[in-house]
Amino acid sequence: KQEVTQIPAALSVPEGENLVLNCSFTDSAIYNLQWFRQDPGKGLTSLLLIQSSQREQTSGRLNASLDKSSGRSTLYIAASQPGDSATYLCAASPPTTGGKLIFGQGTELSVKP
Amino acid sequence: NAGVTQTPKFRVLKTGQSMTLLCAQDMNHEYMYWYRQDPGMGLRLIHYSVGEGTTAKGEVPDGYNVSRLKKQNFLLGLESAAPSQTSVYFCASTHGETQYFGPGTRLLVL
């Protein structure tokens, strides 16, 4: 059974700092790995999707990497801003029909001005 | 283009009452999902559908039923609500990979 874990549960950094969020998964047989952002009281917004055949994806100040052999993905945020404060969730999609996602518990990020 | 919408936004139920949560999407997506989000638990899949007229169980299906009579709608029903079903419920849809989420329904069962 696939399990996804995110450590730490919460992170506080000063504005301008580069930071890395970690995601680990127990089964390397995944279809893709997705990163989402969730603002308080809101739904989830997709940030980046990495196919199982890819090693990384980039969007603006965000870069996500995938290492299936070690069961890890990281989300790198460059030059963090207070507007980046949110909960970040990763989710693994198993290689079965239906496009289901297995979510981690999330990392709550606070960027202080 | 409204994306994924959910009705209602908030509801309070008494134990044993029933209700239906409605999810609607206007993106012509084939796949739709219902998740629940609890503190410290992340999101867990309740039921999902890979097309009109089809449904399947997810990770935590007990106490819930679903229907997908129309492609754009996915209904989640609670036949006899229990306090353990207090949660935030999210609907999502996808055409293949990236999932698009609704704003959520906050349910409190007393």
C-alpha cells in the first residue's frame, strides 16, 4: 500500500530565503507525482506535476524534483515571499486506472516579512 | 468557466440525519473524485468515478454513497450521519492528470 509522508509538518522562514519541502513515498511504482498549494479555508491548487519518466519540473520560482529509486520528491521555492505562506501537499498517483491520488499530510509554510 | 463548484459551503447535521453534497464541473472532465480532509490526515479518497454512470470505492468509502447520473455532476450522500463524518469534503475532477479542486464543504455532525 502506497504511503506518502511530508516532513516537517510546519516550517517558518524569513522572507527571501530559499527553501526545500520534502515528500517521500513507499512504492516507487507511481504514474506521476503532484504538488499542490492550499490556502486556509480554500481548495487545492495544482502547482507542478512530474511524470514518472521525468526528473524535474519548473514553474517560475518553483522547482520540483522526483527520484523514484529513493522514493523522494522535493519542492524548491526560491526567494520566498510572504505570499508563499500556505500549506503545500504532495500526492502520488499509482499506475492504475482512475487517476487516484495518495496525499501526504502537508507542510504548513509561513514566510515572515 | 466556473471550474469545480460545491454545494453547500457549510452544513450542520444532527447524528442520524441524511444529506447530499453536490459537485459540479463545467470542464467536460471524465473523472471525478470525493475526498475528505481531516487535521493531520491529509486528504483521503472516499469514492470516485471514471465516467458518467460509473462509480468506485476509494480508501474510506464506508458510510457514504455516490452517484454520477450526469457527466458534469457527482453527488456524495450520507445516509445516516455520524460525528466521525465531521470533516471538510473536497470534490475534484480531471481529464487525465492534473486534478482541479472545488472550494470544499465544511460539515459538522453533532
